[in-house]
Amino acid sequence: MSKPIISITVQKDWKTTFDFLKKVPGKLSLDSIMNNYGRMGVEYLKNATPVATGKTADSWYYEIEKGKDYVRLNFNNSNVVDGHNVAILIQYGHGTKNGGYVVGRDYINPALKPVFDDMADSAWKEIIRS
């Protein structure tokens, strides 16, 4: 598994939430939900990535990481040139060989915001419904 370039970490004990979700009636398919949002995030990232050749836009993928008390959705980009991840260079900017500087362009955060907003809304609706 590659190291994620985007990671959302919440410093909180989620035991109460997980205990509640275990009691939710019906089948709550976490794998299906996470895959849905993973596909959605990849599509949004692909569409938001500035395009020169299209390689960076086409190099987005997601991974689902599961632990005892967590599930993590990681978005990654496999376009690496000379050891540098191009998606990160676009996001944060970078120096050039001739001493210049290319200013970063925040495209990742706006692309993923609707994904995370929808994920939060869906989770809340599921909790209310239950």
C-alpha cells in the first residue's frame, strides 16, 4: 500500500459512534459506502486537476484502510516524476530548474469538500432514520 497524499485525521475516541452503528438495524454496508465515496472522490479530483497532459488527472485512485476501530479513505495519485508527486507540486507549488517558482493551486480541497459534505450528510440521515 502506498503512502496517502491526502489524509483526514480526527483526534477523537469514536467508540460511542461505532457502538451505536453496530446496533443500527438492517445491513449497513460500510465497504459499499466507502467504495461509493472513493469513486466519487476520484472522479471529482480527476475533473478538478489542472490539465497539461492529463496524466496527473488520470492517476488518481483511492484505497480503503481498515483497523480495529477505524476505517480510512485515502486518495492517492501515482504520477511521480523524478521522485516528486506531481499532484502535490500542483497543489503546493514548486521551484523550477532555472531558479523560478510555480505558485501552487488549491484544487484538491475544493474538489473533495462536496464528497466529505455528502458523506457527513448521509451518515447523519442514516443515524436519524435509525
